[in-house]
Amino acid sequence: MVARAKNPSPTDGRELRTQGRKTMTALLDAGMEALGEKGYHAARVDDVVRIAGVSHGTFYLYFSNKEDLFRAMAERCAEETEALAATLDGVDGTAEGRERLRAWLVDFLALYRTHGVVIRAWAEKQVTDRELKSLGTSAFGHITGMLEERLPPAPARRGPDLRPIALLALIERFSYVWISRDLGWSDDEMLDSLAGVIHRGFFSPTD
């Protein structure tokens, strides 16, 4: 008698989808780690599968090459960056505004801990793929636009208002130094310092 194959149940399908999502996440996280270790150009698929603990065959079930993996990493970063930009609200020259800014910086730092290697690849022009560069331009154009909307009106002067770009550059570089070096300060001390500098310099300036 020939044994019949077991018909998959709905539960089997859910388990497969769950496992697939876990594998995808593991590969994306491994890509982040490989990028952090070696940089965009030196990182290889070999590094990703080693870190993720999967086979090359498994990798190629999800991505066609390193660039395809990085595109997925970039898309995830862009989505979370744009979502974070939308939460910056209620920041003004008051003490309450400073606390709202500090709370937002906590979320930015959490995002940077996860996606900093992708953000640096964009900021430092490691990426040459046009589509990937466009993703970075869109994501950070969005967050710059949000900052511009929330800053106090600029003093009358000639030329473009560069405050939003300067503010984003300050936050990004500060986060990079903070995470990559041991400066001997606690997270609370760093957050208080950064929030104070930004609040005084950008949201409650004196003429």
C-alpha cells in the first residue's frame, strides 16, 4: 500500500510563514552586522550566512545577491525613519518642549542603534546603486522636512534656511560618536546634554 502524503493543515502554513519571517529577519540583522564589521563594499554573502547561521541556499531563497539584501535593509530603515519623523511634535521653547524633544531623541537613538550602519552608508556615499541612493534621499528628505516644519521661523536673511540640515547632521553625527565610542558618560547624561544643546540652539534661540 502506498502511503498518502499528509495534507498540510492551515496551522502548517502559519508555521511556515512564521519561520520564513524569522529567517528573513535573521538575514536582515546579519546583514546589518556584516555591514558594521566590514563596510558596504567589503561585506559579502559569505559574511551574512556565517553570522545568520544559515546556508547559502537559504540565503538565495530570499535574496538574489548582496545588493538585494541591502535594498531590503534600506527599505526597512527608510520606513522606520519616516515613521519616526512623524512623531516629532510639540517641541517649542518651553521646558515641556525640551522634554518632548528629549523623548524623541531617545527613539532616534534606538533607531540609530539598529540602522546606523545603513544610515552611515548613505551619509558617507558608500552606496552607488541609484535606487538605494534614492531611498536614502527620500527618507532623510522626509525627516528634514519634518524638522523644518517644527523649527521656529528663521530670522530674516538672504539664502536658504539650512537649520534643518544642520540639525539632522548634528543628531546623526552625535549618535554615531555616542554609540561607537566610550565617552565615559551615561545615556541619561548624553541625552540631557544633546537635548539641551538642540533646544537652546534651535528651538529657543536668543537674538
